[in-house]
Amino acid sequence: MLAMDYVGRQKRFQQTLTEQKLNGFVVTHAANLRYLCGYTGSNGLLLFLDGRRTFFTDGRYSEQAHDEVKGARVVIPRGSLMAAAANLLEKAGSATVGFEADLTTVSAAKQMKKLAPKRVRWKATSGLIMRQRVIKDADELKLIREAVQLGARVYEEAVSAIHPGVSEAEIAGRLEFAARRGGADGMSFETIVAAGKRSALPHGRASEALVPKRGFVVVDSGVILRGYCSDMTRTVYVGRAGRVERSRYHAVLEAQSVGIAAVRAGITAMEVDEAARSVLRKANLDQYFTHSTGHGVGLEIHEPPRLGNKQTETLEAGMVVTIEPGIYVPGQGGIRIEDMVVVTETGCEVLTPVTKKLIEVPSS
């Protein structure tokens, strides 16, 4: 089991607080708590205040918190977590305290301001922790690689289940059982299996619909392994693919290959998106590409950066992103091919090991 450098992460975030002229910060978002101190429960609050860290949770998680939380003092208050944090703020005197505005409900923000001393100045912030999380360290990359490998193995289970007359739900069930059997914490998202005409639905979650005797089947799945997500999509064809189907498949595959080739530190997210999209434009298929080219992956399945039109964020070494162009032709079917890659200074490392050759499943 890897021992994450939680104290090092906290120190780096403390430097961010100093740069932002903040005396303190309240963290409540589950993924940020796990990233900063290792806590995996469903109720917690981490308070940075004057260089010290205090973690609050309720009695249900007392033993778990004392076992998991690193780099912070654990407190189990009788009342609300925010009320307990407010008691520490009372002792701190005048302070400027930040909070995760984009991850905090309006009611929770009101409660913070109501419970805290009047002399506390609250500062709404956005993405301060995510800016640190978006660059994966070596330990995170090791876990992500392992999650991708497990995701690839369970995908093979799904492919072996694809036959005419089998329901999408059964294929997804086989894949998800294999994931649990292989050690996954759970699935990164609800598994997508979309067959035949339903493959034209970009997010066609597995249903009771049956695999037809002829047509594309899109399988998009991901596992969570020790907190970190994987994400991959492959598209197979049931029966013998015709000229149009092959042409469309290879256009998507070329778009994905060109998108991957564009990835490197220093390029903008929208430039990667345009690289992939331009291939489909030349093939007169871009009108069927209805989503962005990719997104970041880590402790959450959708993280910055988003690789889409007008996304000006610059890619940096250590980011982990998907490259997943697709086309979705209403009434006919769809194709998507997705890999996870790690951004490097000179290009990227493709993590997903599964073949992208067009697989044809016998129709009988």
C-alpha cells in the first residue's frame, strides 16, 4: 500500500494560502479531504488556521479518522463540525478565512458565517486545491496506472459477453462484477453500453435493450481503485461492418490518434480539441461530434482541464486527461474511442493498453 505524502500536500497548500493572504481555509469536499489528509469517510471538515491543521468528523468515523487522517489533529465534537471549527476561529482573533465557494452550498456558506465570530472575514475561492490536484505526483500516477490496467482487464470481460440477443445490462453487469472481483472500490460512473441505434446516444447507459445482429456497440466504463479513477471507451461491431461503417470508424480512430499526438506541455486545451475535431471536419463528420475531446481524471472522474472549444487552459506535465472523440449519427449509430494519457514535457504517455483495431463480433 502506497503511503501518500499528505503532509507535503498540506505544506504546499499552506503556501498557496500565504500567497492568497489567507489566515485559514475550510475544506469539506470529499475528494479534497482525501487528497489533503487521506480521509475517506462521508462527513468531515479540515480547517487550516495559522499554520495548523485540525480535522473534524462525527462519532461514526472516530476510529476511521484516527487511522486515516495524516498531518492534522483529529477532533470529534458533540455538535456540528462547523460549530467546532468556529470555536477555534474564536480563539484566533481577526482572520481572513477562505472556503470552497464552487463546492459549498448556499445554506452551508450561511451557516459558516452565522457560527463564526463576526471579526472573521470570509473569502470565497474557486479551484485553489484543484490547481494542486491537477498535477499528479508519482504515487498518484502509479495508482492511476493500476486503475487503468484493471479497467482494461474488465473491459475484455464485457467484449466476451457481446453477442446478438444479449442485453446491454447483462454486458455491463459482467463487466462490473469482474471489476469488483478484481479489487475495484466501485465504478467511476454508471457503465455505458449502447448497442445498435442506441450507440448514437453519447451517454447511453446500459439498458434492457438487446444487442442486434448488426451494428456498433459502444462500451464506456471506468473503475475506482484505491480512490483513483480510470476511464476508457471502445466500440466494436456486431456482424460484418460495411464500407460506410468502416470509413466512419477509421475517421474517429484517426481523430483520436491526431488528438493524442497533439498533447504536450505548453499546448492549450482547445488546440488539442481542434486537432481531433479537424480530422472529423475533413471527413464531413464533425456535425456528429457533440462533446469535448476529453477531460482530466484523478480522484474524480471529471476534473480539469476540459479539452474543448474555447478552453484556454495550458496543459502541464503531470496532468492526466482522456482523449475521446466520437460521432453519433441519429437513427444509425455511434462510435467513440477513448484513452487516458499523462501529459509530458515533449508529448504524452498513453496509459490505456487495449487495442483500437476494429473488432467484429460474429452475428451468430
